[in-house]
Amino acid sequence: MENSNSQTESGKKAADKAALKEQKRQRRADRAYVRWFAFLRFVAKVIKIFLPYERHDAVKKYDDRPYVLLCNHFRMIDVAYPCSAMKKPVHFMAKRELWENGFLRWFCNKCRCIPVSRDGSGTDVKAIMQAMKYLKNGENIMIYPEGTRNKDNVDMLPFKGGFAAIAIKTRTPIIPIVQSNAPRLFKKAHVFYGAPIEFPEYYGKKLTEEEIADCEKRIRDIMVKTRTDFLQAEEAKKAAKRAKKSR
């Protein structure tokens, strides 16, 4: 009996030691991840020299709470915009195909990206649960709601579902980030950082598909209008200059 108790106690100590070791390993990994994101913020500043953009902020700065960031998508370099906006790390939701490339797999793992199905149907339960876990832990996630790059520079591609449900279920504000156009070498673009948007009227409720779709449409309408209003204003300025020269 004493021998059995001794073995049990020994096993418990071994388990406690292993758990403590794992906690230390995780803390080191978390610190390394924070340093990596700080490096990405520095890279984002360097990139801005070659792909310049003017930043338009709806608020002076975002507070320390977690956010769901949304951004229209033109180039891989778009990851620089959320990096420059947030001090805390951002977990990007990225298509699974990126993990098929050796370098991109390394980069995605380094950034702790969340792999999602390419169709962005919102049925990728594992990805959704991981995103919600990060948000509940006070971390940010980044979603490209178009699901792929906009190669034709149209207003915006149709949005894939899922982001509104994630934000509502975790009671997390959404920050829309809108690019005026695709980044081009040494040609200034414009990036609009919107005010946080929430849907508190749905918090704690069982959501219907129609309610989720309505929330996502409201977000998309805001983002499309932001870009359209800016482009129309720019075109009006150009027209006025042309008219002035022709006089």
C-alpha cells in the first residue's frame, strides 16, 4: 500500500514538473511572438517608403481591447496595414493553401496565422473556434472578407460569411480598414482606419442567418462607401483642375 502511494506521489510530481516546464516553454514562445510582431511593425514602416500611403484615422488610437480587423485585399503586402495600426499582435486568418509553400508556411506559423478553407464559407469550425479563443484571450484577429485578392481593382468583391458571427459571439468590436486602391511602387495610396463597430443588440442572442447576413452587409456597405466617396472626391478634384487649365 505504501509503495502504491509512493508511486502515485512520484507520478504526480513528475506531472507537475512537466506542466511547469510546458508553461515556461509557452511563456518563452509568447514573448518571442510579441518580439516577432514588433519586428513586423518595423518592416511595415520600411515598406511604407517604397509603397507609400496616406493614413486616414477615424479615431486617434485604438484602446487595448481585442478587435476583429477587416480589410479589402489587393496584395500580400496588405498585412502591413493592421500591423501599423495595432500595438498588440494580430492573428491573420489565411487560406490553407499558403501552408503548401515552404516559405509561406514558415511565415504563417511564425505569425500564428489561422488556416481557413479557401471558400470562406464560415463552415471551418476549427478556424472559427481558434479565432474566438484568441479574441477571448484579449488578442486581435485579421480577416480579409473578400476571401481572395482583388486583382481587377473593382469596388469590392463579395464578402464571405463568418466574421460578424465571430465578433458578436465574442462581443468584439470590428475595425474596417479600407484601401483606396492597390499598392504601387512609389505611388501614394490611401488607407482608411474606421471607428470600431459593434452590434450589442445581438449580444447573448441566438443569431439567425438573416441577422448575421444583415450585420455583414452593413459592414460591407460602410467599407464600399468609404472607398467610393474618396474616389469620387479625387475624380472631382481632377476634373476641377482640368477645367481650370482649359480656361
